[in-house]
Amino acid sequence: MAAEATGEWRGWRAAAEAALYGPDGFYRRPEGPAGHFRTSVHASPLFAGAVARLLCRVDEALGRPDALDLVDMAAGRGELVTGVLAALPAEVAARTRAYAVELAGRPETLDHRIEWLPEPPPRVTGLLFANEWLDNVPLEVVEVDSAGVPRLVLVRRDGTERLGEPVAGAEAEWLARWWPPARAAEGMRAEIGLPRDEAWAGAVSAVGRGLAVAVDYAHTATTRPPFGTLTGFREGRETAPVPDGSCDITAHVALDACALPGARLLSQRDALRTLGITGARPSLELATTRPAEYVRALATAGEAAELTATGGLGDFGWLVQSVGIPDVLAD
């Protein structure tokens, strides 16, 4: 196929950057992320309620400041920040300055209390929450050649790939440290998470006092998949990661590499249980005494179970970074 039709060869980082965030990129589309995949935010309002309780804990640890910041990174169409504001106690909501950080345009119907920004405010006192943001920070993909050398994977707009130059410099150092080289056999792949580390460090640096939390599907050094995790999503289904703007392009996050000194990594299951979401079913006695209440409680339990499910959302990682306050997610 002619180069004019397929586009130039580029590393996956540059290709995904254009496909996701360029003028005609996937995240500029009017339907928003919810039109293509379902996150914890979309699964249940219980998630926003849990984040609201977390913000209240941060507020208490900060001594209830006159202005309490809530920053929703990669806000989509503002679903999470809107839900958190609705779930807060009135007194806390009145002091909360809410920010949605998103490159797409501001939704016309968004709550006027929410400020729409392309990047975090410079000095945050409160909670910075990044739900499924880091997985969409583009990165390079490498593949091991027949000589055992990791090489950059180059890609065209139609998804055609070939191997490029050997990985070198800081990227090679990251690969050696965070993606164990013992697995380096021909055809094996890795995703170099250095841009995610840098993006997260930048977000945390915006927090003067408070808490920064990154939530994402993740793996650690001992569980890195031997063939990587790069994939695409379109209209609720997994698809080939073609960098033409038609689909989401995502890869699991090496949250252990992102972690700064003093950070803590835990599962969403454990984090949400600390915040009061357990998925416990209501008593059957309630079904006979107050059936309508039982049905509502059963539905809530089902949503909680989805958010904490093994093999699903419950396995997501929470990277928790306290800045100038105690660990508010301690049991």
C-alpha cells in the first residue's frame, strides 16, 4: 500500500498521540469515552460516592480549609467530578473548588461550579484523582528481534508494523529496570512506561498538600505480560489498536514504576472496601419486611460487587500518594 494511504512510519508514542489527541483524534469525538468503553465511573454512582468520602477524609486531614480542591484528571465529559459534588455533604461541597482536566471541549450542560482546564491548576490543596488517565498516556512499544535485541516498533496509520532501531538511552534504562530482561526472547514485547512516570510525577507536583490517586488497570514487575498489553477499544468492544483516530489506544500501566517515594499501591477492591463499599448482599429478612428496600439494596450490592470483582474492576490498581498529610486510606 502506498505511503500516502498508510502514513509515515512512526513509533507508537507519536502515532497514538496524534490518533488520540490530534485535531481529529479519538478523544475529540462528541460521544466521549463513555460511547466506547465502561469505567468504574460509568458502572455505578457508588464509585463517585466513594471518591466523595475520600475527599472528606482529605478535608479532615487538611484541617477543613476554607477552599478544598478536587481535580478530576482525564475527566471525559465530567461524569466523575459531577457525581462527587452531588455526593458531598453540603458544608464540604460549599468549600470545594472543582476542576475537570480534559483536552476535549467543555460539555454545554456541565455544572457551572466545575472549572474546565487543559492541565491541573498550579497549586492543589485537596484531592487530585486520575481514573483511567495514565493508560492513555502514549508510550513506545518494543519487540525483541531474532538476535535478542529489543527494538522500537514502528507503525503506520493503518496499523501496519515493522521493527525500527534498538531501544537506547533512558528508555533502555527503564526497560532494564522495570520490564525484566530475563523474558527477552524473540517476539516478546514490552511497553516503555517512562512517559507515564513523568506524567504522574508532574501531576503529583501540582499537589501542595493533600492526596493524589491514580486508578488504572495495571501490572507490576513480577507480572509483566510477555507480549505487552497494547490494544484498542471501539463501541464497547476490544479491537486492534489502529492509530487512525477511530478507536481508543490503551495499554496497562506499570504503576510500580510510576510510584514516587512514600506512595502506596493497593487494589481497587481493598481501597473501596476501606471507603465503605463491600458488595455484601442484604438480609433475606428484609425481603419479607420491606421488599422495596430489599430490591434497592440488592441492586446496590450488585453494583458494589462489580466495582470490587476479582478478575474485573476490583483488580485495578490504586496508586496513592500523600503530600503533607497522613495516609487517609489506612484501615
